Amino acid sequence: MINLTIDNQKVAVEPGTTILEAAKNTGAKIPTLCYLKDINVVGACRICLVEVEGAKTFIPSCVTPVAEGMVVRTNTPAVIKARKLVLELILSDHPMECLTCLRNQNCELQDLAREFGITEVRFDGAKSEYPIDDSSPAITRDPRKCILCRRCISVCTNVQTVTALCAENRGFETLIAPAFNEKLANMECVQCGQCTLVCPTGAIVERDDTAKVWAAIADPKKHVVVQTAPATRVQLGEALGAEPGSIVTGQMVAGLRRLGFDKVFDTDFAADLTIMEEGNELLQRITTGGTLPMITSCSPGWIKFCEHFYPDLLDNLSTCKSPQQMFGPLVKTYYAQKEGIDPADIYCVSIMPCTAKKYECQRPEMNSSGYQDVDVSLTTRELGRMFRQAGLDVTNLPDEKYDEPLGISTGAGEIFGASGGVMEAALRTVYEVVTGETLENIDFEVCRGITGVKEATVQVGDLSVKVAITNGLGNARKVLDKVRSGEADYHFIEVMACPGGCIGGGGSPIPTNTEVRLKRIEATYTEDERMTLRKSHENPAIIALYDEFLGKPLGHKSHELLHTKYTPRGVNK
Amino acid sequence: MVECSCNTSNEELAKQLDKIIDPYRDKPSGLIQVLTKAQNLVGYLPKWAQVQVAEGLGVSLQDVYGVITFYAFFSLIPRGRHKISVCAGTACYVKGTKMVTKALRDLLDLRPGQTTPDSRFTLEIVRCIGACGLAPAMIIDGKDVHGRLEPELIPELLEQYE
């Protein structure tokens, strides 16, 4: 252990610990802007300066390891003065547009300016002027608001291994952007939105589509239906000020009705349907010598990643659409017929923990109902915004139930939101379909948790099913490289683009970090346990859907409405 | 943007670039060496060459472009036959770097980082070249030092560079 003194308190920490991390033991809060534990440790912003006895200059605490006998002071008047200077210098090249910024009141730079009591910026130098890149249906970049912290680059490069962004030029001219300042829509950005979660300011944000939804609700001709993704019910509370891990399923339903949606349905229903199609597709591939391993296709960021970086593995992807995109065409066919509504008048909104879903619903092939199947996809953050605009105190509303029939779901659909959930839901159904026996213990603990790559062999009757589960695209790459080289002999792989799964998706409330992700995961399994039905094939609405409309899994109608094709895209095109 | 100004076709250059890349294939650590050689081969680093280097070394185009735009040595635009390096070290700056760059702008319509349309000159600004006693100074083609510059002297001294 290394012994040192921080603010006159003795501290002992492991060798290699930074001053910043060591100071947490003393209760001192050293401010940070660029620092992201284990992800972005670059010392770029200089706000974490501290005084170290014997050092000639102030020391950036986030990148300086502790040393034996070190004497550190984190809050002397000189340190505070230096930090204010750093803040003023950052603000001198920042547009003061807080009141009209999407991140207003949820911005780390704004928080620090408030905490330090900045009332004027003494420097009146040049300001960076760059155009906004709003080419992408999911993510908008405004480089004027960028403070060059590099968090987005780190998460895109090191966590997602997409590397859609780089730091171009140097000094004042530095710009964080794709090479040649290419538009995000025209390159291998997978729209996962992890950059929007880590940006300390409003330089990279989700595209705000709330105005489209308000307009649809206001249109008396439109029958506006909404579907809510599994993860949203364990996230939305945070967007409205509740603690991470709060479960607000019933209140969210009540709130959506009060906003004026005509029907409040559940993507969990479509997740159950996905299991029916995907589980049967897996069995068909295994028994008929189809392409294996089969890889899940629920995560649109992952799909785009595969199309760009692993186009040779597209045949391994399940042809099943994601739950969002299974729901869309069903609303505009099955539900429309059942209720006698002209599908042209139906406006389908989805609430997703995801930015890539905005991109997915606009893909040209996603119109198998004859209309754009899902008209607009909102992130959990945007729904939070709509509730605030409407003045609805959602967390204090009474619980209400989803509408029938597309709001009926099981615990299996619910766990789709967490890494391993799709796999576990599939196993619950595949086991019973194959063996004809009731599964004794339906909790596949081996699938659960935030570990990047999980592997297991599950006995299903005579069949030993080898599975792998990955979350975060960098982890997916590890498994995919093994598949590509022929080293792997998995039957089934679950890939979720975002760390922790959808509960950590790019459309989640900010902040989203490991601690918050774990709480949302715990809440997800709590929800699962609360459900009466926990296996997709026992969902009565799914059984009725096949009886009345689809026929059987993988049948003709399923192929028409619920399955899709992928496009090889490559990189640097 | 002007494509390669020499007579070798891009296809031929791409083949030669592949040979440069070969020893570094799938080795990201070779990036700066490969880019240096690529620039020597092509004269500058057009997008097609950057893509080829990125794919050859197994890195992202963003990685390549970030490095190129970081180092003043690398150029995204075709270079002229002659490189004018105007010193902006402290002594030259004080004695009139701005006067020299203005004279070049007036004479050739040439700004730092640009190449004349006839590919005759490329202008760059460099830090101290160690000729402070001759300030303000510039170097042409990395070897000819011209000092104690005055605007009216510049047209004549450029005449020797065709």
C-alpha cells in the first residue's frame, strides 16, 4: 500500500491508484470533465488540478499515480483559482446557449460553472464556428459545444471498436469529427449513441423527435399507438428524478394515456413474438444444417456494425426483425383489421432506450405493412422531456395496465432489456418446445450480468446447446473473430450493442455508468419475477395472434411481416 | 482538388503503395512510417491513399486522418514543385513574418497551406529555422535560406524557381 496525505488526512491506497481515485477516500470531490473511469483517462481538460507539495506546477489528479509520502491539497485558494481559470478558458470558446440546449440542467460543464460561481468570462477571444451535423436520423453533432474532452472518441474506439470519430488538426483548430469531416449518416457510425451518454455537454445529442409525436397526438384523424421497450420501465424514473433502479411500469402507462396516446402497448409483447420466431429459426437451423452459429438481431446498432465490419457473417444473423420492427407491421395489419381502423391513419410511436432505433425505423425495408411500420422512435430521455413539458408528475401517478392485446407480455419479454435476456428467454421456450417438458428452474443465472463475454452449454433434451452472450461491440468483436476463424462452435450468440444491454443503451437517461447499469439490471429481473407468465410461448395474446392471423412460426405471413434482409456495407466507402 | 500532378496513374501508384504497406500489413504501429513513404511516393496524401493505408494496416480511416492532420509534415493537398517555408520563429515574427506572407499573397495569391494552381509553389509556415540573425527569413526547397527579406526583393528571388 502507498501512504500519502490528502487535505491533511492520511490515506493508504494500492500502488498505481491515481490521486483522483485516492481522494475519494477522504470525501474530497475533485471536479472532472474529461475523466471517465477506465475509459477516458487522458488529462485533457485540466479541471482536476491539485497542489502536490514539492511539485513546481499544479498536477492533473486524474492521470497522476500516488507516490509514497505525497502531500496533496485539493482545495487551496490557489487550486480553486486555477480551476476557475480553466473553466473560464473552456467557456471562452463555448456558445452560451444553455437555455436553448437539449442538455440544459443535465450538463457537466454547466454544473461546474454553477458550482464555481462563474458570473463572467474574462477572455474575449475567437470562438470556434462549425456547422451542425444533423445528417443522421439518430445523433446530432454540434462541434461548437465540444470541449475536446475525447470521451466520445474513447467510448467509440475502445468500448465499441467502431472508431467513427477522431481529433483532427491541433490546438484551437482541433475538431472532433469523422475523417474529412464526413457526415455521420454517410459512414460506419452505427448510431449506438454511447457518445451521447458520455458527452459532458450538448455537443453530441439524440435527434429530438418529440415535436413529431406532439403533432400526431394533436391530429384528430390519427390513431396514435405507442409501444414501450423492455428497458424503458426501469429507466424512465431516472429521467424524472427518481433513483436508478426505480421501476415505473404502471406509472409510465398511466402517463402515456394522459399524454393522449390512443393505445398504450408493450414492446415486451413483440419480444415474446421474437422468441417464438427466433427460437424456431434456431431449431430449424440446427436440424436442417442451416448457417450456425445463429446470432441475435434485436439490436439495430449491432446490425449496422455487422453490415459494416462483418459483412461476411450476415448469413449468421437471425432473419428476425427486432421487437420494435415486429410490432410496427402487426399494428398496421393485425391490429388495424381487428379494430377496423385504416392503417393509413395509424401512427406508431416507440419508446426505446436506444438511438439506433431511430435509424432502424427509417430503414427502407421496414415498411412491410405497406406503410412505414414504426413512424417515429423516441428515446427514454425524450419521453422524460414530453412528460415534463406536459407537467405530469409521472412517478406519483397510479399504476395502470397496458392495453390489450398487444400489451400482454411475459417475464421473458421483459428481460430482453438486459444482456443475456434474449438468450434466457429463448432457452425458456426452446427447452419446452424441444423436450415437451416443463422447465423446472427457469432462471438461467449463467446468462445474466454485465460481464462482456459469457459462455455456457445448456442441455436441451439430447441436444447440448453452446451459447455465447456479449454486450458492448468491442466484446462482440472478440466472439465474432473466433466465429470468422472457425475456432468457435457455438450454436447461438446473443449480441447487444451497448454495454450491459439495452438498459445501458444510447437513449438512456444521463448519467448511465456501470453502477447505474447494475441497478437497472437488478430492476429488470425483479420485474420478471413479478410477472405471472414468464415464458414467451405461454403468452395468450401470442397464441391468439398465431391462431387468428400468423398461422405458425416461420410461416408465410411471418416471413412477410416479421423477417428481414441485411445489406453488406463495408467501411471507408 | 487537383489529383496527382505527375504522369504516373493512380492505379500504378496504388500498386506501389501496396508494396510499401506489405511489411506493415495489419500492424497499426507502422502508421507513421507508411504515411511518410506514401507521401514521398504520391507527393501528398489523397483520400484514396489514406483508405488504402487504413485497410492495409487494419486501422480506421479516422485513425489515419487524425495522425495526418496532427503533424504539419503530412499534407492533404498536392505539393508544388517548390516549397516555400516562411519562418515564424520569435525573431522573424517580430521582424516581419506577416509582411513576408502578405507579399507572397499579393504576388502569387498564395496562403499558408496552399499550392499555386500551376503547381509551382507550396507555402508553409514553420517555427524557428535558426537564422535569427537574418530575420525575417524563409527557406525554399529545404536548402536555400533567404534572409533580411523585404517585399520588393521577393519577386526577383522567386524567379530562379521554375
